[in-house]
Amino acid sequence: MEYSEFYKKYEKEHACCPRCHSRDYNITLVGYIYDPEHPENYKDGNSVRCHTCGWRGIKHDMVPEPEKMYWTLVCTNYKENTMTKEEASNLADRLTELCKDEKVYFYAVKKENY
């Protein structure tokens, strides 16, 4: 398979943050070797940081853009403002699990982001 054809497909399959499906991220730009005889072995190891939810990983771990876009519900603990990052992440995970059939995803973000 020709590289340009392969990379278009690869880019579609690894386009979004796996946590929140955002395309708003920073990425390093290191070149990785493509072997046309073994395209299945290609792994883009560039570091990625999602601006929306803070996820960090590599390009290869990213996911395709969902067929449907979903609204993001942002909530905060206004009364006490004491929720830790771990507590917020645990709550987001529990809410995501409850809503998995509807394909709704929750994630924790810092308050100053909103």
C-alpha cells in the first residue's frame, strides 16, 4: 500500500482523543518508519495532549471520530468547590458507565477551563 493512501486511512482511524473524542490537541512531530510490506506494524508514537480533557498518550492510541457528535455536560461542585481531580475522574467514569448504552461520555476538567 502506498504511504499517502495508508496514512489517510491511519489518520482517520486515529483522529480523536479516546476519552472525550475531541480533535483539539497538541502533538509532537517525530517521523516514524512505514514499512509498505507490513503496514499493520506501523505505530505513530508521537506524544499527544488533549486540550479538552487533558488526556495524554500517543497518536496510535487515538480513536476514529464518532459518527455522531455528542454534547458535553460540564458540572462543578459550586457549593464546596472541594472535589479533587481523582474524585471528579471517578464520578465521570461512573456517569459514563451509567450512560454507556446512549454513548454519552463524561470526563473531568479543571474549573478554569470553563
